[in-house]
Amino acid sequence: MKGTNLGEFEELVLLTVGILYDNAYSVAIQQELNRQTDRKVSISSVHTAVYRLEEKGLLDSRMGEMSSERGGKRKRIFTISQAGKEALEKANELRNRMRNQIPEIAFEHLR
Amino acid sequence: MSTHNPPKLPLKIFRSFCSEERLEELEGDLYEVYNAFIDERGSLYANLFYWWIVIRSFRSFALKRTKMRNKGHLLSIASLSHNIKIAWRNIIRRKTTTAINIIGLAIGISGFVAIFSLISYELSFNKHLPDRDRIYRVYTEFGGAFSGTNSGTAVPVATFLKDYVSGIETVTHFHNQSFDVAVEDKAGNTQSYSRSNIILADPTYFKVVNQYKWLAGSPHTALLNPGQVVLERKQAEKYFGRIAPLDMVGRKIIYQDSLDVMVSGIVELTADRTDFNFTDFISFKSTETTWLKDFFTADDWSSVSSGWQTFIQVYENTSEEQLNDILVALNQEAKKNQTNSVWETIYKIQPLDDLHYGTNLGIFDHSGPATQLLTLKVLLGVAVALLIIAIFNFINLETAQAINKSKEVGLRKSLGVSKSSLITRFLTESTLVAFLAALVSLPLSFYGVEFFSEFVPKEFSIELSNPLFWVSLLLLVFVVGFLAGIYPAFIASSFSPAQTLKPTLKFTPKSGGKRLRKVFIVSQFIVAQLLVICTLAMLSQVSYLLEKEMGFEDEGVIYFRTPYYETIEKQQVLLNELSKIPQIQTLSYHQEIPARQGWSKSTMKYYDQDSTEIIHSVHQKKGDINYLELYQLELIAGRNVHEKADRETLINETYAKMLGFDDPKKAVGVRMLNGEKVFEVVGILKDFHFQSLHSEIEPLMYTYEPKNSRIIGMAVDTDQLKTVIDQVNDRWDHVYPDDPLEMQFMDETIESFYQTEQRTSKVAMVATVVAILISCLGLFGLISYNIIQKSKEVGIRKVLGASLLNIGTILSKEFFILILVAFVVAFPVSYILIGYWMEDFSYTTNISWWIYGLGGIISIVIALMTIGAKIWKASDANPVESLRYE
């Protein structure tokens, strides 16, 4: 497992899990992502991401209750772990710090 | 909101590859997504979409391998040795089952090993020759009144190709000959040998057949001049003893009393699997000064001999058209030099790779018969079938026995062992059994090769020293272990621990696998019955062939050939001597015995009443006037030919009918022409089989011609055989002191026509026994299982007063139905197969229905014997035993 570096899609998934709070299972994550980002995300890409994030320790999970909508199967509900929270903050901070280092003059020509 | 269930097939696929831990959540997710899609796009699209997402889910997160718990554990040495230990204990504990399993698999494996070794041996011939893909043999096909092929060419073909045709890198020709060899040792004593692997060749031979290491001499000069001979090292050591190759050079060898040559080179073969296994290479130029010269008339395009072999090596990248051009040029020249108009010779080429397998042409005159590729394919089929039957058997028994493993499975599962490691554990067991079976199969396959020694080439043996053999055998063990073990492993490992561990109830698994077992039993019996029926049919045809009257006397007739290079007068001396032996009843000399494998034909012309020309290709028999008496050939009209009347002839009924005489007797007196020579028919022979019964009776004529009649035949009282043979030997030695006498019995000669058939039926017989044996092992295993399953039923029935017979019927009924089902399939298939095999013969026996019936009955009887004892024991058991558990 390679550190806590986040890919862009992984970061989005992580954020979505946070937004959905106690209802973050794969299908809900997919729908929320579709709504928020306006792009078509397939269920298996979400699966790939959440399980990898769990492997990295950024997400925790437990089994939820079963429902008829799911053919009587239980869902796995994900929550952000402490490490996940730190990773998000780190990514956020890194982005802000680097954003702030861009001198005003770099945007001069865009005016 | 109503929900829809996703399509079954993709779901099944998904379940099959998805890991257990993830299955529930993922399946639920897919279910949800699928239903959402239905609302959006309708169910058709949704179904397609479901397929798509199942395929997309074939990734690491879902796959079984991601089970982190088992990582490393699965393949560790510790678990492997644990598995092997447990497997070994299981094997030891269940002795009967294990023995049945091992024996069944061992038979299958040994058959496979023996046949596979033989096939790879046969397929490796001539593969060592460099440039073999551009070497071809030129052979002859006859057209016109005369049809057939000959592996050789006319003498001038090679010279013509060499001098006038472009596009050929090397042309080589050689003449294969058998000679008497005389070698003089240092002390001046002469040792003689009789050798057949001798060729007359020139240096081009070593260029094309590039398979020799030169121990002495040079490939370029060793055969260049008259009086030279190159020897193969092993043969040279037979002639001169174990001396250095260089010391052999310069020694003198005399071939056939008159061909004096000096050793100019010693070569060693670099491969054993070669058809070019000649030992003496005499320089071609040596013939120019000897009597052999007459054999090789350099401009005679019309005599084709299989001894005269022509090979060409074309340039690299020669196209089909270029090859064709070479043949066109050759055939034009051949046509130009054609001296007779009745038949023509057409030259064709055979790739070197086909040399060993061209059964039409044969390999060389003095080599063994060519291998039939079809035979190899059939053998491969038999080998695979044997292995599959054995594997079926194993699967059958193991699934039946899986119930015995239920306790183990339950306990392990409740201790947290995963299904996959249970499967590994059972596969270890089956592989171990396969390994033991392979060990047992080694001596078995050796015995098998020994048993079939008449089939396999003398040089063939299973190569124990070849590491490849062991690697393949090990691979086979793993494949067999896996194939045989995987299904039972799945069955056994799927038991649920809760059920298996309940103490009171006796655990009975679901009926799963029962149908499969039935399919296996039926297919085993189909194979067994097929073999039984086909073997019976073959045996009855072979005995028909051997017993059918050929139309001439073959018992008590002995014949032998006199040396062709000796004068006819010398033969007359021997004949005079032989006529003094009182026990010889009839004595005759002739060119050919009445029936043989080969033939010689001439074209005969006949003009009927309307002067229409009728041409036939007619078989020729020639000899003295006693021929008819010796072989008791019957005349239906006319008389025998007179001594010295070489224009008189006898024809057979068939020929007379073909000439237009409805009543063959009326053909007496007609005349016909062979070229310019006129023959008059003086008698009509009753039809007799002068070829094997594969062929129909064709036109035949007999003429008086003592000239080339080198066969002496005699009728002997069978009780006097020993004395006659001794006396004949004695007289022979007086007349031909240097030549060996080889006597043959006519009836044995006829038997040898059907060697292939006798061999095939022998194989079929063994295959039958093996197939029945394996099927019975399977049956035995299954009945034991059934009896255990039904022990309670039997007990209750007995208590209620059922008779032994009743119970026996209940227990065995199912099997008889299975065997009957197998028979229903085997019957038409064997009918077709037998018909196919019979097509080869012109004369066939009637395969009556009882042969088919007998096939069915035999299998039922054998099945009954197999299960009888078990059933008896079960029916005889005290019901208390089976019922007291409750």
C-alpha cells in the first residue's frame, strides 16, 4: 500500500462518503457523485475506489440492514476514518498552500 | 415500488467469481443499480447493462483471490505438508476405495503413457535431417491399363534431373540392395554375412541425407571412385572387430562374390530415429565394371524399380509452381522416351516428412512398413478414452464417498477453514492418488509394450532416461489429479457444518451429483459395450477370413525360392534330387505361389466376333505343368497346358466372363494377344482367391514358362514333415552350399495376409478388457455406496418380510436400467463402426444380431458378477445392524 496519497477520483469518493454521512454505500455514492460532478460514474469504478480506500485505511465500514430494494441483501456502509480525515485535510491544505504560492503576476495576462 | 430480479446467467457468473465476503454487498449493489436502470431505460437495456456491469466487476475488489485472510497461507509449505499428511492418512484409512481408485487410474495412465510414448516415437522419425522441408522423393505413378504406384523411379530420371532441369540444389539417387558380404580378416580367413541395408550411392547422398559424423574419410571423395565403400561404424565393427576407424580404411570387402571394394570411410549415425538406416554405402561407380551394370541401364525409361530411389533437394523458398515446373519437365521427358503405349509413368514427389507415413509407397525395400497416421490417431483416441474413463471412474467414486468426509469438512469449517483451502486439501488428496497411480502404471505400461511387441517397432521402448518423459509424467499426474479431484472437492467442501455435525441424524447430502454419476456410469458402459461388440465382430470376421476356402490346397504345401543369380540348370539339378525323395507327393516349380500380397499383370488384347478390341489387365501366373496338381486347382473345361507349349494358356472363370462368355466353358479355344505374342486358351480354371480376401477375384491366366520360375513348391504328408525338411535341407546344401534355405508353409503365408486384422482384434480385445475392468471398478464403488445409503431401507424391508431376491432386485434395478440405456446407444454406433471397418474387405461374414445381443448380455453378466457379492452381503445382513442407530 502506497502511503496516503489520494488520486483525484479517490478524493472525490472520500468527500462524497463524508457528505452522505451514515448513508454512504456504493450505489448512494455513485448517485451523489453523478449529481455533484455532472459526470457518468460507473458502479464498478466506485467499487474499485471504495475498496481500495478501505484497504488504505482511509475508510471504515460496517454492514447495514437489508432491504427489498436490494433483493434482500445487506449493504456495506462506509464512514471516513481518522486517517481518512487527515488525508482529506492534508490534500486540502496542500492545495491551498500551493494555490497561495502562485504570485498575482501569474494571472496578470488573463485580465 | 416493485422490484425486478436481474437475469440469472450473469448473476450466476458473478456469484461464481465473486469472493464470499464481498458477494452479499456487491450483489445488492448490482441489484439496486439494475432496478434503477429499468426505471430509466426499460428492461431490455437493463439486462444488457447488467451483463456489462458484471463483466466490469471482474476486478480485484470482487475476485476470490483478494481474500486477505488466506494470503500466504494457501501455498505455504506448512499447509502443503499438512495437507499431504492428512491426505495420506485418508488414503491409508479407506483401503478398498483407494485401491479401486489407484488401480483404475493406473490402468488409464499406463495405457496413455504407453500409447503416447509410441506416438511420439513414431512422429519423431527423420525430424533431425537439416533442410528436410525442401527434400523430396521422386516416385512413380502408373496410368493407363496398369495402375498403381512405385516408390522408385526409372534409372535415367536422376541423371536427367541433374543435367537438364533447373531449380534443384542437389539430386541424389541410390539403389537399395541385399547382398552377401564376405570380409577377409588379417589371417586370410573369410567371414560371410547376409545384409540388406546396403545401398549403391554417390557423394550427393551424404549431401542430402546429412545425418552422419565422419570418423574416417571425407564425404566429398569417399564414394567418388570405383571400388570404394563407406561403412556405418557399428556395422564396420561387426566386420572387423573393435578397431580404430582409421585402421578400417583400406580393408577389403567382397559383395556378392564379385564386387571387390575397399573401405574408404567410416561414418556414425547422429540420430537413431531415421529411415535412412543403411550400413554399407558402395560407390556407384563400382558397378560399371561388374555384372551389376545390367541392372542399371542408363537409358531405360520404362523399367521402374522400387530399389532405385531418387531424392531431390530444392533451393530455399522454392514455390509450389517452381516445384511443379520441375515435375512437368520430368514428365515431358518421360513421355518422350515412352516405349510402350499401354501404360504411362507419371512422376510425382513426396515430401521427406511424409516418408515414414506413406503407407501406399512404403519406406524403402528393406525397411519396416510405413506407419499409418490413421492408426496413430486411432491409438491416440484410445489412449484419451482410457484416461477419461479412468478419470470418470475416480470422480464417480469420490463423489459417492464425499459423504464420508462430511465430518471432517464440518469440523474444519466450524474452526474457520475457508472453502478454498478445503478444496486445496482435497485436490492434494486426488493428486496424491494420481501420483501413486502413476507409480503403479510404470511397470504396467512396460508390460503393455511387451505384450504388444509385435505392433511396436523393435527399436521402441519407453524412454526412462529421458528427463522429458518424467516431466511429462509429472504433468500428467497434476492434470489427472486436478481433473479427477476438482468436482468431488467442490461437492465435499460445500457441506454445511451445521448439518454435518448434528450428532443424532445421519447426514445425507442433497441428491446433487447423483445424476452426473449416472451419466458417467452410462458413458463408461457405452464404451465398454462398443468395444465388446466390435471385438466380437472383428473376431468373427478374422476367423471367417482364415477359414474361407481359397479355392486351392494350402495345407501340407511347402515352398522356397532358389537364388535368382544362379542358373536355371542348377535349379534343375536340385529338382532332380528332390524328385527322388519318396515322401514328396507332388513337386512343381513356378514364378509365384497361387496367392500372395503383390501381383504382376500384363495387358491382353482380345478380338470378339465383331472384331471389337477388348483390352484387360490380366494377372499372370507362370510355371510348370504340375502347378495345378500341387495346389489342386480345378479345371472346369478344357485341359492343362502341355510341357513346352508356351503359347497355351489357362484362364479363370472371371476372365472368361469378362471376355463375353456367359458360359465360361465356351471360352476354350479363343486366342488373344500380348503385344505380338498369340496365346490360345486351352482350359478354364475354376475361380480361386489369388489375393487376400480384401480384393475381389480379377482376371487371371496361367502359362507354361519355366524360365524365371524360382519357386519350388511341394506337397508333403504332414506326418512326414520333419524327415522331408531334413532331406530337402540336405540336398539344398549339395546344390547351393553358400545360400541359406528359407522354407515357408503355404497356410502360414495365407494367415499372414490378415496380420493387420489379427493385430487390430488383439488391441480391441485388450482395450475391451481394460474398459470393462474400469467400468466394473466404478460399478463396484457405486454399489457399495448405494448399499450404505439404502441400508436402512433394506433393514426395514427385511423386518417386514422381504425375500433376498426382492432386496437384490431393489438394489440392482437401477444399474440394469443404466446398462440398458448404454446398450441402446452402443448398438447403433457399433453397427456403423463395424460397417465402416468391413468396407475394407470384398468378402465379409454376416454379423448376425446375436453378436450385438451377446455384447449386451456379456456386460450385464459381468456387471452382475461385480455387484452380486456386495448385494448378497447387504441382503443377507441382519436388520438389527442397520436399524439400531435409531
